[in-house]
Amino acid sequence: MNPAFFQSIESILHTERIDAYRQDGAGPSVTLARYLLNLALSESLYPAL
């Protein structure tokens, strides 16, 4: 993953939010994948509320 791309995403989403997905030292692509997976899971559960 392009480091500049990840930094731009990180600045939009804020470092504090992204840090929760890389506590084990994961790289940028795994961190972003975890964030997107959590986003998709949350969206799928929203109609049940």
C-alpha cells in the first residue's frame, strides 16, 4: 500500500480511531482491512436496531 494513501486516510479518520485496529503492530493494509470489515459489520447490523 502506498504510504501517502494510508496517511491521507489516517488523517481523515483520525489516528486515535485507526490505532484501535493496529494494536498488535499490524501494517497499513491489515489495519485498513480491519477498519473496513468493522464498518461493513456495523452497517449490516444497523437495520436490526
